Amino acid sequence: MAAKKSSTPNRGFKVADQIQRDLSELIRELKDPRIGMVTLQGVEVTPDYAHAKIFFSVLVGDPEATEEALNQSAGFLRNSLFKRLHIHTVPTLHFHFDRTLERAADMNALIAKAVSSRAKED
């Protein structure tokens, strides 16, 4: 008989989703002036729940300073998550600035430039 892999197959995704929702609320409560308007783009949790990568973007503020401030607040945020989540292991949090939106804007600008130069040629 095959061993069961997990009692709930999507549990990792559910935990990551719950971490993202809870962290969104908790980050708004932080008083660090380096943390501006942060949007959490996604959370990746390791299978053993030991670590979580949190990807964020900023509407206002310096991305590097925000990343530093969030990582310095990671212990506090983890303790706050521990009080909210009902899981045995709350992961160590690692914040990373997500450059996806930045790259998309750059690509859109390049495409617009190429289209306008082609229109001039025609």
C-alpha cells in the first residue's frame, strides 16, 4: 500500500496564502519610517515550513531600505504570526523586493518605442 504524502495536498499553498494575508495586516502596523506602501506579491514556503520567501513591491519608498527594514522586523513579524497561525512551525521570514512590475514597465516602454519607430518608417 502506498504511503500518503499529505493529509491535505494543498496545505503548503494554504499556509503561504494565510501568511501573506496576515503579514499584509501586520506590516501596516509597523512604525518603521523606511517601510512605505508595501504590497505583498507572493509567499513561497519550504515543504518543511522552516523558511518563507516573501516577495513585495513598493508604491512609495526606497525598495532597498524597505527590504532592509522588513528583514530587520522579521523576528517581530514571525512572533506575531505565531500568535495568529495554528501550525506547529512558523517559518523564518525572508523578504525580497519583487522587480516583476518594474521589468514589465521597462518592457512596455521598449515595445512602445519599437512600435512608434516602426510607424515613423511606414
